[in-house]
Amino acid sequence: MKSRIIILFSLFLSLFLAGLVSANPVGVYPSWALSPIFAFFVALVLTIVFEFIVYIIGIRKYGVGKLLLYSLVINCLTMPLANFFAYLLKIGSSSYSLLYFIIIELVVVGIESVLLCLLTKRAYWKMLIISFIANLITATIGLFLIVLF
Amino acid sequence: MKKDVFIVVFLSVLLCLSSASADVILPGEHAVKYSFEITNINSYPDYVFFYFIMGPGDDSFFKVERISEVNEPSFYKFSTAKAYMIKSNLFNDNIIPNTAGIIDLNFSFNSQVSYVGDENPLIKVRDVFEIVQTIDSFKLEPKKVIYYYNDGTSEEKIIQNGKKSEPSRNLTLAYVMIYFLIPIIALLALVYLLIRRKNEK
């Protein structure tokens, strides 16, 4: 099980790095989305779902319903704010887009790990790893959706 | 195990695609058009006001356009225009920058101000100038700037000490709700969950 998680983590880390190299600026919406707002809500739902999956894998012996609720609430808090700061920092048109994107993602990981720790009452360092992997996966998927479409 | 990780990383690196940087407006963005107005242009009937469209990349000009009271220039976004004036009897449609008697108004502009995200309601910026006569020449003095928004409203800002104020609206209502309302609701829900969690002890 652990080796599968490590392989999965390595895959997404590699794809994430590849995505960073090749992606168009973050913050734009792919052509299949009807509008930026539609794209935002699709991204929010995908983020909630994928982070929920990571929570299930990483947080043992915890109610599935509660984990889904935590994913919903935490991402409804962090994702719009991350998008707002991406807008303020002009990610996509600034020369420092990549740096700002990484900083925002790290801040989101920090906040989400603290909230997870408070909600689940599990060890903080475990929640930090889970939050890091969850955000790595969702950031990677987001970047590739933009690149591929 | 290490071999698996290496294979995954190697394959992923092969997947790197080079990004195409096209000369197009990115999805999720729109151009803010530029416009300018010279309020007292009709007070100088003996002169013709015009601009040369230059570049891109060099100072070679390729077109002359006359300036009227309100102007909405439309040319390639990487070109720049420079405004001049000249006595009416010296002007012709084939005028070139080195023509004798040409007066440089020291005013350059582009057809677009910038690109902004679709959450920004700004669609056009208009600079309003007045021609002022100096000791030996003329110049354009900026008086105010008008910002136009996609809901049909506009906003005027007086230019003081040469400084232009920024538009006061930069988010549509929908984005204000997304960026602030959803997190506020989520925060309240989080506080409720944490309090409930604490009481479950």
C-alpha cells in the first residue's frame, strides 16, 4: 500500500513539474468551459472530490461522510481565496506567475493541514503530508486540464 | 521500488510539451480599449491634428490618421502612435514625420491599454486632454480620465498633478460573491464544526 502511495505521489510530482514547464498561465479557463465562472465551479467540485479521495486513503478509521464534509468546507474556504490572490497578483500575466502560484499553493497546504488537524484531531505532520499530496494532485490536474484543452 | 519511481519520472519528463506563446488574447481575459478626447480641438481651426502609427519594433511609420475631438484608435496592439499638429496649409495625406513645421505634441499611445481578467468589468479608458499653448509651442494637458464598464456605466476621475487615479471597480458582482461570500460561508461552517467537535469530547 505504501509503495503504491509513493508511486502515485511520484507520478503526480513529475506530472506537476511537467505541467509547470508546459502550462499556459494559471487562472485562465480551458476552452470547453462556458465561462470563467462555470470553470471555477467545475474546478471547485473536482478539487473537493480529489482531495476527498486523498483524505479517504490517508486518514484511517474516519467517517467517509465527515471527510467529504471537511473537504467541501475546507476547499470552499481556500480555493476562492487562492483564486482571489491569483487575480490580485496577476498570475498569468506577471513575470513571477510561477513563483506566486507555488507560494499560494504552499500557503493553501499550510492552512488546509491546520484545519484538517483541528477537525480530525490527528497528528499535524500527517495532515501536512495529506494536504500536500491532495493539493499537488489537484494543482496537477488543473494545470493539465488547461494545457490539454 | 526506486526503479519504478525512476521510470515514472523519466516518462513524465518525456511528456513535457513546449508551450505555444501565441499572439492572441488568452481565454478568461479581454482587452481594455484606449480612447482619447481633445476638448478644445475646434479652437484651432488653422491646424490639423494627426498621429503616425509606428512599428512594431522600430520607428518606421506606416499610416497617418487624423485626430478629431473624440478618437478611438484601432491598430495593431504592438504598434504605437505619436500625435502631432501642423498648420492646415502644410498638411497632406502623404505627410511624413520630418515635414517642416510639424509640432510634436509629446503624446504617444497604443490602441489597447492592457488585458484584464474577465472578472474585471473595465472595457475602455478615455483620456481627456486640452490643448495648451506654451511659449513657443503647444502641448496636450491631461484633464481627466473616464473609465467605461461592461454594464454601461462610466466613472470620471480628475487628473491632479499629472497623476491618474485607478478605476474604483475591478471586480464584477459575481466574482465578489465567489471570492468573498463562499469563503465566509465556509468559514462559518468551519467554526460551527470546530465548536461541535470540541463539545463532542
